[in-house]
Amino acid sequence: MAAKCAIFQIKLFNSSQKIKRLVVKKNIITLSQLIKKTPAILSRLPDFIRGARIGGNTDKTKPVGLGLCFEHAVKVNPLGAAIHYEGRALNYQQLNAWANQIAHYLLSIDIKKGDSVAILIENRPELLAVALGCAKIGAISAMVNTAQKGKVLLHSINLVKPKLIIVGAECIDAYEYIRPQSSIESNRHLFLADTDTQRETGTTADGWTNLATEIQQFPQHDLQQTQAIYSEDICFYIYTSGTTGLPKAVIFNHGRFMKIYAGFGCSAVGLKKQDRIYVPLPFYHATALTVAWSSALANGASLIMTRKFSASGFWPDVQQYEATAFAYVGELCRYLADQDKHATDSNNKIHTIVGNGLRPAIWKEFKQRFNIDRVVEFYGSSEGNVGFINIFNFDQTVGYCHLPYAIVEYDRDIDEPEKNTTGYMTRVAKGGVGLLIGEIGDKTPFHGYTDQAKSKTSILENVFTQGDRWFNTGDIMRDQGFRHAAFVDRTGDTFRWKGENVSTTEVEMFIEEINDVNEAVVYGVEIPNTDGRAGMASIRINGALEKIDFSAFLQQLKVNMPDYAIPVFLGINEDIEVTGTFKHLKGPLKEKGFDLDKNQGPIYVWLPKSDKYIPLTKALQQEIEQGLHRY
């Protein structure tokens, strides 16, 4: 019933012209429910006190950061496994020594605090060793998305003006394609073979310096520079797609890492040194890099890395490594739920999972089927100043937030918050749906992007009083009461698919570069029983439809875009509607979706594992809606 209510609410949200105090009675947190959770919270009170002490630090002259957090883990569990990966195991002392060698080497080639280092390595221990080595000397790790290609990859690298790039052999081809346009000096290219580079340094690629070979003669001891890193110093650049344009580099400083370390590692997740957290997520994303890693570091627990997520290989890995927790995002839990049921589904040691995107419709069944006690669902973004964590272990919520935030009424048609008669915004009622905003202040700063102009567009001013400033999250949330919320949808020109935010402007740009296309409008559409929204492009074409090679069309998109950003549906539309200011009217297109009865022109679809777009028929539409083609 709760799931049906949630679905009904979302449909109302999409079809109504304005969000006006839409109230639901399901999944609202009550006082009696909160009181029942008190014993469990009291049992973990020391963890919460430690987390509050670390996360509440406001002394900007106190040394903090990833490097110190890791060295703390070395002290509490020096011989405990820091990383498990494909048969390799490194204890905390070993990984620390390796990262220190990298750090000493970087200093020797004049990489210093505040310098940007681009990192393009898939999930493996080398990635974390490099990021940790950078963090120890205050260099900034630009965590480039390894799925990026072509112009997007070039943009991401040049955007942060790196002094150096470190590339894994698995990503060499993608980088070499854009290397002539790269801003990095030719002698500042480091390479890591796709091997266990501590045992086998591998053959050095032409035009590259082998990092594994170079660091061998450097010392393994901790560095003084780690003690001179403070909360405002930048730790990572993490890339995200905004509502417009190419990827943005989010500034992620060491102080923010400390808050995540405190909130998740010390408090909400609370893993002990004997725990092992399985992380099948890409470490260029904040969920794996900061949330999952800090959850392990806080008490010296083990991190289990995988190269890529595999639904069929997930539980065998969990059992093989005896994992007691795992991290997830978006579709991951649904992919696991879609696997055939087995009598051994509950035969695992998992007691806690942490992530964001577990769908309310499968939440309770997922916990029961796999015998999971705690779901530490959370809400946050790489750039945001407000976050929610499910510390009370309620079902179907992103959790609790102690930071100053508001959920305000929002007009979806014009994609703007509503103003009341006094010219200010209005908070939604309990159970209501609206835009989530976070107040910008000393304890909740907005560090923004490397592009200051883009940072300004994310700030709302004079929201409730003259002079106040709030960060616009771009997310629609439901107020569940007692400072809890549930995620509903994203606003504007960004939609979420396969755990990734997709910028429609960016996708439109690449589609319009194809010779046969005059104009493209991209938006997200709902496919029943999937999380997020699949991409759909409404396009105007040159010439006859019969002359378009839809196999070549798809291949052209794959040159510059990762698969998750490529539209699933193409609508051929010769009359794309615009406003008086020449803005595309996406609302009606989203409403029509891929329903053939609502669309006048033909629609083409890219089916899973297919290599081209094919015509959508009524029978095929029904198959997709019935879940016979799993996206």
C-alpha cells in the first residue's frame, strides 16, 4: 500500500501544474515511532558522541583530513586488512607505506599543496594509493570519471588545470585520443600498468613515466606535510553534471571529508575493525570515495573493492570475502532483487548497508529477503551543503538532518520556487512536497564549483528574510516530519538514470553534432519498475527518415558519451514547441513519455544489449512497460 501511495504521489507531481502542499498520510514519522528507536540509539551513544566531536570542529587551524584519518586507522588496526581486491590483500601498514612512497615522489617532482593531479584509474588498489598519496601532501585529486570519452573527457581534465596526470593502462586509449588537446605538459604523464604494480611494475607505455618504477627508492615513512592540512584545503575535485553544460568539478575539501567521516564512519554506519564493507561502486564518485571509505577508516575496518558491479557475482563475492556491510547507489539494490530467488539468499553476514537510491517499493522486501538489519540510506550531493542520514533505521526515508534546511513550494512548469504575497518562499506542510534548499552559513558553507559563475546560479537569496542565502539542491523532497524527508524527483534539466545525473544540455549538444539532426530536446521519462528516468530525445531531422542509419547513429553517440547518458528513446518530431523566449517546452514531452498513443511521430528505442535503435511498436512498448526488457 505504501508503495502504491508513493507511486500515486509521483504521478500527481508530474501531472499537476504546480506543487501546492501535496500531502500524503503514508510514511510520515510519528513521535511514538521515534521513541521506539531510542534504545538502539542509546546503545551506540559513544559512537555518536565521537562523531559529534569530530564533525563539530570549527577550528580552521587544526590539522585534519583524509591523510590523518588514514593514519589513525593504521594506529588502531595496523595489521588489519585495509583493502581486499581480486585475491590481493593489503593491511593498513602496507597501504600507508605505499601511499607515503607516492607522496614523497610527488614532492620530488615539485607537486605541492594546492596543485591539481588528474587521476584516471579504474577501481583497484592503485587508485586509492594514489588518492591517499596526494591527500597526504595536500595535492588535489581530480577524480576523473573513467566512463568519459572524447570531448567530455578532455573538458573534465582541462577544467581543473592539472599539473600532472596519472592514468591506468586500462584508460590509456581513451586519454591518448584526446591527448593532443590536453593542457598537461608532455613530461607530466604518469602511467600504472593494469597489474599488481607492487609486484609487477609492467611494461612502460611509450611517452609515459611508470609511477610504480619511479617510487621504489622513495621512503615509506609518514610526512610532515600531512600535519599542515586544514579544513579549507581542497582534497578532491569530484565531477558532476549540472542542469546545463558539460561536467562541473565540485570542490570537496578536507573539512567536508571530516564531516562525512564523523557522520558515517564514526556515527551512522559504525563499523568495527572486524567488519568488512563490500564496495562495487566507482571510486570517482563521492559515495564510494568518501562515504564507504570513511566508514571503513573510522575504526580500521576492511574495504573490499571490485572492478565493476556484477549482479550475478555480487553475493558470491560477499560470501567469499565474508562481508558484513555493503555500499549501494541507485539501481544496484533493484538489480539484486531482480536476480532469481534462492534458499541461500539470507545466508550472508551482512548486517548494514549504506547508500542512496533504495526504492521504497522494494525496501522492506529487500531487507527481509537478504536478512539485512540496518539500511543507512542517505541523501546528499558532492557540492551540496545539506544532507540526510537514516540514523534511526526507519524504512523508506533518506533519514534525518540536523542542519538548517527547508522544503519550499515549487512551480514545476517554470522550474522555480513559488513566492507568496510578501515576496518570500513558503515551507511546505508536513507530508508536503517541494524543493529542498540548505541555508548557507558558517557551519554549512557552499564551496561551489571551480566555475564561479556556475556557483552563483546555485544560490537563492532573500528566501525568508532579506539578506539570507540558501543553496538550491535541485531536488524535490517530501517532508516526513521530525526533520526526516523522502526523495521524490529532480528538477530542471537534469535527470537521474542508473545512479548517474545526466545533463540534458550536454546530451542535446552531442546529438545535434550528428549530421542528420537539426534540433534535439532531451528529457527523462519514466519506465515502470525502474529507478530514476530513462533518457528520451525528441529530434528534428534532415531529409528522409528512411535514410538514417540508426546503428551508426548510436555508435556516434557512444564516441563522446557513457552508455548511461545515451537516450533510450528517440522521438521523431518535426514541430518542437518553444516558449516566447525560445526555450523548449519539456513539460508536455515528459508527460507524453514514450507512449505511442500520445506521440504523433515515430519513436525508436535502444533495447538492452542491442547495437542500434529500432522502431518502437505497440507490442514492444507493452513489453517494456511490463518489465520484459530490463534496463
